[in-house]
Amino acid sequence: MTKEERHLWYDFLRFYPVRFLRQKVIDDFIVDFYCSKAKIIIELDGSQHFEEKGLIKDKIRTQKIQKRDLTVIRIPNNLINQNFKEVCEYIDFCVNEATKQ
């Protein structure tokens, strides 16, 4: 895991009340974090994801994953480093919305 992935895992997702898995294999991909109850995948993106090749690769990957009725949340690494609390609140909001009955 990257530094940002470790930070999100150990300081938030690991003890989150809705279970997340890390480094989950889905189809031909290894996603950063996966929540089966909310059908959410969280991907943390470093700078290479914002270059042309990375953007194209991520778009294809996201489209394939979404065909499984999963939502992909992409979070830039710099947001983990600069606005960790807000990132956690956003993830919590997304999970709560997805698990509403």
C-alpha cells in the first residue's frame, strides 16, 4: 500500500462500522478498498492517474467495474494529505447514501 492508502486504512477504514476490504481482486483488477455492503470501491490516485495514459486506463477500468453495479470513488492522494477529515466525511456520506433502506 502507498503512504496515503495506509493512512486511510489505519486511521479510518480499518475500524469503520461498515466493513471494507483492502487490495480486493475484482475481475482483472486489484482495487484499493472495497465495501460489499455499500457496493463501493475507493481508489486513491497519485499523479500518474492525471496524465493522459493514466486517465484513459482509469476510465476503462472504471467502466468495467461499474458493469458489476459498483460505484467507484476516486480520491487524489493530495486530498488525503491535505483534507483527511473531509475525505473521511465524504466516504461516510457515500456509504450512508448507498446503504439507506
